[in-house]
Amino acid sequence: MYTFKSNINEEEYNKFIKKFPYANFMQEKSWANVKDNFNNILCGVYDSEKLVAACSILVRHISKGISMFYIPRGYLIDFKNTELLKFMTDNIKQLAKNNNAYVVKIDPNFCVSEKLFKNQNIDFHIYSNDFEEKHNNLINLGYKHTGFIKDIHKSIQPRYQMAVPLINENNEFITYDELLKTFKSKFRYYLGDYHTKRGVYFTSSHDKKDVKEFVELLKHTEKNKNIRLRNEEYFNKIIDNFKDRACILFGKVNLETYLKFLEENNGKDDEINQVKDLIKSKGKEITLSSALLILPNNKGYRCSEYLYAGNDLTLNKLNVSGGIALEAAKISIENKCHYCNLGGINGTLDDSLTKFKSKYNAVILEFAGEYDLIINKTKYVFINKFKPILKKLYKIVKK
């Protein structure tokens, strides 16, 4: 017989998530600690005394008497077990009512498909097994699917993402050298020895003292793409909560080595002069690229997450940004990950992000998307109708 508990013991929850084969870092208590502008509730379903399903709920208070439940990459449950799923749903629905939540929004960690970009006849089967059954089970329990959205900006998590496969089609782990061989020769040429000869090298850190430099690189990306990313405090929280599983990666250039290479290999005068000027102004070394990688904490199917990247476009011929994503994949291989997720792309597969990420022999992860369990239909319709207007007003006020 099943029983449901909210505010379950954090240590017990952490032990469960480590064993859950499809756990995503966003269902960890550590992620809720980072997202401290939300309240957090840890819930579990027990069969006798054994925890058999769980979830971390982020609670956003919208206004007095109105809140929203968001369960990113949840539930941690067997979506094919209809009895268990119904029990979880019924109890989450009651918990939502008790907390004045007008909706429970989930975007579960399963996919419609996992297709190799360069050959979409090749499927992987880590997150896309039995999609129809899982999808229909949610629909039959009253969840509203918000649609197979392609626009990267129109859902909380991008529904289409690209991941470097660190396994072959038989789900067998591959080596770093085997991964390199899957890249096109033209792209592969600008990695490895190409970097080493020119003084490019990569480092990783788990130390908060390096967050400042990381954020400085992010500012270049913000300026180049006219976007706003997170601040130093946010990334300090990530390091505090994920500790050694949060890797700050840096792509650096030894300018003296690069200068020597150019002088010995008939480098152009303007390139040589640029490097000499950089040595005078910056010193012997310059950091051109950075990224944040979070390693998984679960057994079973493991996916690392390449979350943020910042690039200084100085000396962009060196392709340091291309090398840093490969470094993330290399660390993921060392940590027995099945995928290194490079993050969101447009579902039309014709944007610049797709063009860059596809170079890594990437798999297109088409996630199921968002499902809404509507608690108060009147509030749900009203808020959804006026949400776009409220967002526009917020941007105007913010400016």
C-alpha cells in the first residue's frame, strides 16, 4: 500500500536520487538551494517503508494567495507504472491546493526521440524508450500537454537540446579517441595538436576564487549576443552546492608560445603584431574561453550538463571555444557519462547554436516538453492569457 509524504528527510531523498537511473541535476536538493528565490518541497511515495518515487518541487509565489508548482525534469518515477503515477498525481494535486498553487507544471526527463544530427536514421535509446506510453499515461490522468514547441524561448527548458554522445549505438561507452574520430576531419583539424602547437591549453577548477574570471568571460558573450546571464553570486551558489561536481573550465593561450609558432611558420605580420601587443598589455597568458559543467550524481544513465559559456573573440582563429566544449566531453567520458548535454537549440535546426553544436557528432534530444496539471482553471486561463503582456511590461519597467 502506498503512502505519500511531503517535506521528507533530505538525506533519504539524496540517497534515492543517487540510485534513480534517470535523475537529472535539477531534481536535486542542491539545485533547489541555488534557486533560493523559490520555496522548495521534497516529496516521496513509499511502498511500505521503501521510497519508490519522489520529486523536488519549486514553489513560486506569484501574488497573494496564488502560487505555482514547478517540478523541473520530474517526477522521479516510473511513468509506465500507472497505479504509482496516479497515486503521486492525486497527492501532488492535494498538496498544490493546500499551497494555493493554480497549476503543477512538470517537464519530465524523457524524450520523444534521440536522433543523430548527421544521420537521423540512427536512434539512441536512453531517454526515448516508450514515449507514447508515458505521454498517454500523463494525459489520461488529466495533465495538459502544452505542445511540441520548437521555439527555444517559448518553454521554461528548451524542448530541443543537443548532446555529445559518449556511447555508440549499442549503448557501449566510447573512448576520447573514438569520439574524435566521429567528427568531420575539417573540424577535427582545429583541435588537439592544432591547439597545443599554438600554446592553447585547458584547465578546470572547482574553486570559488575562479568564479570572478568566469563571469568576466560571460560578459563578452552578453555583449556579443545582447543577452543577460547570471551574476557572480549565482555561480558561487552553484559551486557551494555542487562542489566538485561543478567544473569551471578555462581555455587559455600562452602568448609567447603562440608568437614563436607564428614567427617560425610564416605568420602574417598583422597576426604577429597583434600577439606582441597582447603580451605588452596582458602579459604572457590570456584566457579566451570559459564554461560551466555540472557532472551527474546518479547511477544508471548519466548526463553531464554544459550550462554556460563565455568567449572573448580576440584571436578567434584559434578556435578556443571549440576546444573547451571538447574538454567538457573529455571530462564527461572520464566520469562515465552517456551524454554531455550542450544545451538548447531551436527545433527548426537552422539556428547558429545548432550549427556549432552539431560539429560534435551531436544527438538531437527532443524532450517531451511541459505538462500542466491544472488546479484552478479560472486562474490558469487568466494568468496564461495575460502572461505575455505582463512580461512585456516587466521588460519596459526594467529598462
